[in-house]
Amino acid sequence: MIRHILLIKFNSQATAEKLKDLRALFESMPDAVSGVESVEWGLNDSPEGKNQGYTHAVVMNFTDESARQAYLPHPAHDALKAVFIPLLDDIIVFDYTVD
């Protein structure tokens, strides 16, 4: 399994309604793209204050490397990026293989 983690800073264009729509798009990926096992969306609530302005996280699980490679150019991913990218201030993307 491949775990795909996004740590996200949104810009001022990211209204509550736009974030609700974006979350729905992310959460639709397991139905839209074969090999996407799950998607989690979360808002930072750490009391440590070390999030450096990153307010949201998305964690996606892919069945394997071929599933991740199929997702990257997939039309559903392109549609998600069309909504997501205009709302971004910054992002960290971190993937790893789960043993």
C-alpha cells in the first residue's frame, strides 16, 4: 500500500463552501479511481502549535504503486486539481510505502 499525505495551507479564496466542495471531491476518489482505497480529510487541532500555518491534511491510501501511477494522470484527479490549486497557498506532499 502507498500512503499519500497532503499538508495544506489554503489562501483567502478558500471559503467554507469551497472547502466543503473540495472535501467532497477528495472523498469521491475511491469511487472514481480504481486502486484508491480510502481518503481522510482532517483539520489541524494539535495543541502544540507546530503546524507552521498548515491547517488541513488529506491522507489517501493506494493499493499499490500502479494505482498511484494511474491516479496521477486520471481525469478525476485533473478535475480535483482544477478546484484545489486555485485555493492553495502552500502544500507538502509526502508519500511512503506501508510495509
